[in-house]
Amino acid sequence: MTDLKTTFAGLSLRNPIIISSSGLTNSVGKNKKLAEDGAGAIVLKSLFEEQIMLEADQLKDPAFYPEASDYLEEYIREHKLSEYLTLIKESKKVCPIPIIASINCYTDSEWIDFAKKIEEAGADALEINILALQSELQYTYGSFEQRHIDILRRIKQTVNIPVIMKLGDNLTNPVVLIDQLYANGAAAVVLFNRFYQPDINIEKLEHMSGEIFSNASDLANPLRWIGIASAVVDKIDYAASGGVANAESVVKAILAGASAVEVCSAIYLNTNAFIGEANRFLSAWMERKGFENIAQFKGKLNIKDIKGVNTFERTQFLKYFGKKE
């Protein structure tokens, strides 16, 4: 009999399928159904710092006194936060699985007090999402990575629940950052966040949205970096995100070193039925390979020789194209 239980960010999960922050997790009813359909954990839809500030700015009237504008901004902020805390509390009542709150932020000051309220509302963990492109001409090398560390430090001073850092793939060296995040108290990292995909309409001569959903080919980057990082920074947990498009992807991510996967597009495209299908495939594969639990094969194919990473990459490239040195 196979055991699908896994540990992620100090949380005990009945299986490695985590529903990632999205419109799939923005209501109590949806979360209850996801839990009933077998999810291992749920990350609530992110609360966006920038979105709250944008809404406040849009409602401001130049004729207002500065005090009135400040009051309006604070009211909108508190209203959004109150709604989010209610989502946490009510989801916890009906979901027997870990409920992970999510904040998308870009400063280390706005969310410190709210992080404590999230903990008090009953969230089992907090996922921090710092998604931003660095395009400033006067950009200081390393400042984006340092922002992750600064935000983590401030939040860890406030809460005792596990803090998970979800990273974008626009990092020069994810391994160094992950090591620093672990040193500063992060319980887990998720690799990687999915950026907005742009496209261009050549008839209308305007920008348009590109492909919304991820696909199986997107899994390559998480596999690469989880495989590299988990072999070196092995005290922190990893989850793969982006490209977990089929049941086989779950097995691949665990073999690379992940404890869990975050799934979104596969649910949108295949409904909640994907959860059961992935778990059944994982169980059958484990039984076929003689594994009784996930710990027996987690990281079995990570890249242990970190000094040989580039050699490994080049060897695989040459092997694929059938060339010789």
C-alpha cells in the first residue's frame, strides 16, 4: 500500500497536490470543493498590495483634503484585508487540509501588521509572492534579491507560522537567494511564479494577452532549478509551479527534489478531476516502482554534483542533438 503523505513547509499534507493562488481559491465554496476532491493543501488567492493602492488612487478626488484622501486609502485597505481574513476563517471551518494565505507585495513595510492578522485568523502558513520585472536604468545589482530577504525578515519578526517564498524565474542565481532565504527563516520556496505573457496583435497594432495557461514544456525550468538547489540547500522544502500539466509532472517534480507541486492551469483545463487523476497515477507509479512512500524517491534525480552543472547541461544538449565534442 503506497503512502502519498508529504511534508511541505512543516505542514503535513495527505498528498503533494497543492492548489495554487488563483481564481480557483477565492471563495469558501470553491475551497471546500477542492478539499473534497482530494487536494493536499490550498493557497488562497493572493491579496495584491499594488491592486489595493491602485484602487485607492483611482477613487481619490483632487478636490479632497489630504486627510480625506488618506482616510479613503485606509478604508479601502482595511476593507480588503477584512474580506481576506474572513476568507481564511471560513475556509478553515470547512477544509480539513492546510490553508495557506498569500500576499503579493513589493515593499517591506505595508504588510507587517497584516501578516500577524493572517496568523490570528488561522492560516496554516503564509506564502509571499514578490513578482516584479527589474527594468530600471539605474538598477543596483542584487537589490531585487535583497528585497526578498528584507520582506522575509520583517514578516518573520511578526509571525510564527511557516513562511513560504514564491520566486519568479528572473534571478541570476536562485541557489544563492534560496540559501539566504533559508538562513532568514523561510520554511519553503516555490519555483517558479508565472509572469503575465505578452503578445502583439499585428492587425490592430496593439498589445494583447498571450497564452494564459502554462503547459508541460514550462516544467523544464522548475525541474532544472529544483534539481540543482535541492542538492545544495537541502534543509528547505521545495514545490514546483508552472508546467505541472499532467500526472507525470508530479512524479518528475518529486524526483527532482520537490516535496509538493502547485497546480493551477491543469485544474482550469481539466476541472478538479485532475487532482484525483494525479494522485491515482502517483500511487500506481509508486507501486510499480516499489516505493512505499514519497521520501523513498524524493530528490533521487536531483543534480548532486553542483560543480558539474554546466557540464551536465552541455552534455545533455549535445546528446539531444546527436553531436560529439
